[in-house]
Amino acid sequence: MVNAGSSSLKLRLLGTDDEVLRSADTTPEDLDDVLAAWPSPDAVGHRVVHGGTEFTEPVVVDARVRDALGELTELAPLHQPKSLAGLDAVSRLLPDVPAVACFDTAFHTTLPPEAATYAIPREWRERYAIRRYGFHGLSHAYCSARVGTVLGRTDARVVTCHLGAGASLAAVVGGRSVDTTMGFTPLEGLVMATRSGTVDPGLVLWLAERMPAAEIAEALEKHSGLSALAGTPDLREVRVAAEGGDPDAVLALDVYVHRIAGGIAAMAASAGGLDALAFTGGVGENSALIRSRTAERLAFLGVAVSDERNNNGDEDITADGCEIRTLVVAAREDLEIARGTRTALLTGSR
């Protein structure tokens, strides 16, 4: 499995029973040495951020698919090139091994029209394929499936919280995404490490009269979020500073939790109720503070977590007597990619 970041490649080699045989965080420059030391895989699954409206399922990559994915760069100029660079680099070293693209947007293609549509002119929506695409779909898909297994239900109404450097929520009913917080780009929604999340579009227009668009984009993507509020994108550092009484860090935590709790309530409304709440991703899995503070804000929905069980890893942290289950789910996008890769190879999807 290949997950390409801005400057690194996360690689994981899985066996036939999904056991982890090898794992590495490497760079494109060292990729040759890493793969040379590993057994040759039967197939390579790639996380690709954007599938547009065409790619709604994992697909075997051929020349036509590769060209089509390149054309989608316009929709995700900050993320798609990284995905494709990883795909090209691995394919160059393993030219005879099938490559399968698995899309972060695919899980959200089930959004109903009312959740996917922006109230903007039809001409814009049709000409530029503007809609709410949603992202982190591989994570939300795995997390919601894991919750369904724990609950022993296929019809559960689940809100999944992928909280990491990027962050998003999804409302999942019966295994299908019905709403999510990210939209046309991964900038919409929650406050993140360096991304602003949702801001008033009028503010962006106001700023555009006073500074270049590229400068605004750079600030909203890389110099906003926790970094702008507390001076650091690292939530652990924000927490330490807040505990020390730093007012900026206190505000950053308050804003962060406020957006998460409000978003979860909105997702529960889209799902028609709530059977389970699940936290995943670096922050979701490792911050008991964020989980407990979020649960406190959601007490009116019947959410409560146990102080004793609010630990990290795959855990049911639901308070005794609470009907709505709250779980911590270890992020395993690699397993979702493996599932999609096998399916695409069996069906010959192109």
C-alpha cells in the first residue's frame, strides 16, 4: 500500500491475511533501496486523493486512467500531484506489478443531493463539476465498518471523526456516507493543524481586494488553524501551553472542540440520529482530552465516555449505562486500500 505525502511515502506490505509484513516511511529518493529489500508484491494499492465524478470505485491504473487522474489535478492542485508522484515512482520501479488507485472521494459519492450540492449558479456547478466531494473517505470507510463489526449491526447510524493534521467528520448510515464536513476541497469544515476550516466566503472576497489570491490560499492552507491560534500546529504542544495558562492555547482548544462538537451534532442530524460515535486519526486515537471534552459538549445527545476507559487504541470508551456507543478506532486505511485493490483486480475495473 502506498500513501504519498508532501515529502514522504508511507509504504506497507500486507500478506494474504492482511498481516503486516513490512512497513516504512521513506522518501522518493530512497524508494528504490526500500523496495529492493522487500519481497515483490502481487499488486500495489495507491491512496489517491481525488477521483472526481468518474472514479467512484477502486480502479486498475492503465494509461487512460493515469491521464484522467492527471486531469483531476485542477480540482485538487495541492493534493493530487503528490498522489500521482507516488504512483509514478512506484510504477517505474515495479512496471510489471498491477497498480490500483483507491480514492478518498469515492466513499462520499453516496451523499444525497441535498448534502452534495452548493447553492450556487447551475452553470458553475455543471461547467466546473462543483459539488461537495468530501475527503478522508478511506479512513471513514474503514472506521465505520469497524464500528459496525463491534456493534454487530449493518444499519447503525455512526458519526466518524477523523482527527489528525487534516480533520473531517462523516455521517454514515448502514455503511453509506450521507454527509461529511469537507467539501469541494479539503479546506472546508473543521479547524485543522494548519488549515482554517470553514470561513465566511465573504471574508475571502474581502481579502481578495486587498492581497493576491495565492497569498490568501497559502495562509488558509498552511498558516491557519491551530498554528494561527496557538503558534503551533501540534495539538500536544497546544495542550501543554493551555495547561500552563497560555490564553492563546486555551482559545485554540476551545475553538477546536467547539467546531468538532457542532459538526458532530450536524452529522447526527443528517444521519437521522446517532447509535455510535467513533474517533480515529492521530488526534482522535491519541487525545483523551479532545474525546472527553467533545463528549461533554454532546451530553444533550446522550453521549458520555468513561474516564477509566478513555484510553488510546481500539477501545470502547462508552460510559456505563450510556446507549450511544463511543469508540476509539485505530486508523487502518491500508486495510481499506487492500480491500479495494483486491476487488478491482477481481472485477478488472478500469
